[in-house]
Amino acid sequence: MFPQNHDSGNSPTAQDALATTAPEALRRALAFHQAGRLDEAARHCRAVLAVLPDQFDALHLLGVVEARRRHFAEAQRLLSRARSINPRSAEACSNHVLAPKALGRFEEALASSDAALAIKPDYVEAHYNRGVALVALKRYAEALASYDRALAIEPDSAEALYNRGALRAYGGRHEATCAARTRGERPAMTDSLRRSPTRAPADAGPMGLSAYAR
């Protein structure tokens, strides 16, 4: 994928070549991810990490991809590494719920959602994921408050509307009624990606691809 490096060592010329190819590889990885072509997305991310092992966006996106592929241990490793590199990324904190939720570790998922909200209090996806974790923990009043907060920010959120309605209607039976939704986490997507993958928010990684659409 990347041009062959015939220089000995990391010369400025070689580094300049990487700087021009890694963003393109990440844009392709994002496009493959959004199209559901997860193998190709993973391959492009790993190509970046082979030469830039601490590249935040590649680690973050690959973690989301591996969670979708149900490779949860690998997803957890990658997302933990991404958070350690950029601990102020609300998106990385929010997406760090993916593996714990799938594995039934809802206290961990709740902690990651709370970490995301400490950075970005109006983060709809984190409020939604917090509500899902709280339902699994049978903390229904707190879950309802999280769904209400998500809807106050994004009134047309279908997932939050559905889960809040079911929780109000069924109370403690909500978990059985919405079992499929319990794992329906929303990988985070920044406003910059809604507009264009080339525009980065303040907390984005070096390539400006700090979070990923479903």
C-alpha cells in the first residue's frame, strides 16, 4: 500500500512520503468501514500501523472495526491503546464501551461513557451508551435520565426514543423486551465527519479522523 522505502533509516524524505500516504489509507479505511467491508478497512488500518504504530486514528478505527468483527479482545487492546495516546478524545472514550458491553462487563462500559461525558457533556452517543449500560445494571431511573438527556440534545435519535419508550412502558421488564437493543451501541462520529472527513475538530487525531460512522 505504501511506497517502498529505499532509504536507510528514517530520512526526512521517507517521513514526508508516509505523511502523504497514511491519510489516504485512513480515508479508504473509513470508507470501507462505512460500507461494511470490514476486512478491507482492517487491512488499511494495519498498513498504517505497520509504519506508524502509535497513529491514533488508525488504532481507534481499527478498534471499532474489530469490535464489529466480534474480535473483542483485540478491540479492547486497540481502543485502550488509542485512549492512552489521546486521553482527551471523547470519541475514543465512548467507543471504549464496545468490547465491555459485548462481553457483559457493564460497569466498565458505564465508566467509559462517564469518561466521555466528563470531556464532552453534550455527547449524544455517550448518553445513549450510558443508558444502555445502566439498563443492563438494572438502574432504570438513571437509565431513563440518560435517555432523556440524549433526546434533549438530539430529539430525533431513534435509538434513544425507542429505549426510553420501552423503559417507560415496561419498567423492569425493559431488559427482556429490548434484549437485542442492549448491544446496540453507537460508535461515535464527530461533527467533522458528518460534514467532511478532512475537517478536524479540536480534539481530533493527527489525521482528523477522530471517530467513525456506523
